[in-house]
Amino acid sequence: MRITSVNSNPNPATCSRRRFLQLAAGTVLTLLLPGCARQRQEPLPQPTVGRIDTQPYRKQPPWHLARSGRGDVNPWMVMLSAHIEYAAVEKHRHEFAVFRTASANWDPNKQIEDIQGLLAQGPDLLLVDPMDTAVVARGVRSAVDAGVPVVLVSSYVSNAPYLAWLAQPEKEHASRCVDWLLRNTAPRQILVLSNRPASGSNPLWVAGIQEQMATHSEVSVHIEPCHWSSAGAEAATGALLGQGERFDGVIVRNGLIARGVVDALLERGLPIPPIAGADDWNGWLGTAKDHGVQFLALTGGANIGLHAVEMATQVLAGEGVEAYSTLPLHAFDHTELDSYHRPDLSEHYWAVHDLPEAWIERMFSL
């Protein structure tokens, strides 16, 4: 097995905490979108559905697998990459002769260069967790035009062909957030933080919340875009609080955003309302424990990386796959926190995963 990292971030299993935080800081970009009432309506992804015949891609193993990633610039992306690497170089090591990976560091121009470089090496299949931009779409299209099957991992890219999309169940996530929040409190003002940048399936999540709230006219919902970081969520929430806004319920897409909300409220000495939509990230679980937050967590799903590699084996073996499929959600709340939080590991750990304990200890031991 040969694994090659093309100008990528350090291997997440060996990346130092200081280097990781330097990389994460690089994702703090300028907010471009205004608040709720003025927010631009994004087109919803329209996934292809149905069973795909993969016989045209059938080859004898061992295979050459390539992956173009957005970049390991937050804990979730590190865990996603770890699952892809574990699946390709250990669990399915006899099926892949070569595994090459490239990290774009959230730069769409870098991602299309990565895709072109990976294609030049002649892969049998390309995994892409894409930024949803026209530039990246051209790269995905070039792979399909070259006869290389493309499997999208988690995120979506508009206006580009692909073989299959393995996604997060965004609308189910949104539905469960709204249902839990309305059952556990009587909110009049709800804050929804919508992630940026370049998360192509985010519009499905926002649409799911809007659909669920359509029959609750007694509740005011403020949808605010923020950067995909705790600092971005803290800034967006803090700006609203500074304008006198107050919320008795919050819906987020992940624990990274939830922690930013908590930080903004603590800074102003305000009570923390129930938060729906956090996840199993150890950093969030520690924050929730420290401040007694009432929350609903839905699995972050970083193990989608392992499932993507397994889908690649099915495609190259000529087995049919679904053009669009999602992973099941696992839910828990603040009453079960101690069953998931591991204070013996770093905050970058994720509680719901498919990695061997040896990988967990190597990556996250304090």
C-alpha cells in the first residue's frame, strides 16, 4: 500500500495541537451575507436518486484510490480524514495498492489544482468532499469527463456530474432539532446559525428548519449566517446580542457552532438557553459539562469517511450503489453527557466513530 499526501496538511494522527490551531485560524474569513430578512435564498441541492449500475467501472483489485479534501482545518475534518485513511490503508489495505490524498485548505482554486494533479496519476475512483463553487465544479466535471467515477463525501457541489453522493441527513437533522426544542421549552424567539463557507448541503438543513417552523407562527425565527468556527459563531451571536436581540432557544448544525454561542452568552453574563443540533465533539461536550447546558446532540457523522471508502470498493467491484444515500443519525442529550464525554482525551476527539482504539489513543491522548 502506498499512501501519498499531495501538499496536504500533516497527518491528523501526528499533527500537533499548535499546528492544528494555526490551520484552524486560517479558516476565519470575512462574513459576506447579512442577517435573516436580507439573506440570499440559495438553491437547494437536487440529488440524483436511484440505483446506479457500476459494471462499467468494475476492475480487478488492488485499486488506486484518490481523495480531494477541503482541508483538515477543524476537528470534524480531521476526524473525517482519519476515517478515510484508516479505511484505505488499514481496513481495506488488501484492496487498494495506492491511496493518494490532497488537501485544499478551503481554497477552491487549490482544490481544482488538486483534482487535476490526482487525475494525472490515473486513479480508479476519486472521492471528493467539495467546496460548492463553480471552480470546484469544473474539477469534478473534468474527472467525470475522463471516465473516473466520482463519489461526493458529505458535501455537495452544484452544476457538476458525479456517480454517487454519500451525504448527511440534513433535513432529518433539522426536523429533530426543531421537534426537540419545541418539546423541551416554549420558545418565542429562536436563533438559527447557518454555516459558511462552502458547505454545499447547508441549504437543505436551512430549508428543513423553515419547513418545520412554517406551522408555528407564534415563534419568531432568526436565521443568521456565520463562519464554520466557534469564533465565527461567537462573533455572529455577539453582534445580535449587542443589538439587543434575545433568544430562548438556539438551533445549530454542530458543536463547534454551539460552543461559539455559549461563549458569546457567557461573555455578556446572559443565561444559556436550550441548544439543539450540537454533536459528539469532545470540545463541545466539555463546554456543555462545564456550564450545565441543556442540549440535543446529533452525531457529527465524521465516520462517513469510512463508508465512502467502502462505497468505493463496491463501485470498483461492480456492485450497484445508490446515487444518493445518507447515514443514520444517533441522538443523545445532556442527561447522557457522561456516557460520551472523555476528559482523558483532547477536545478534538469525537465520541461516535468507527476507528480502532489504537488510532484514538495515537490521535487524541493528552
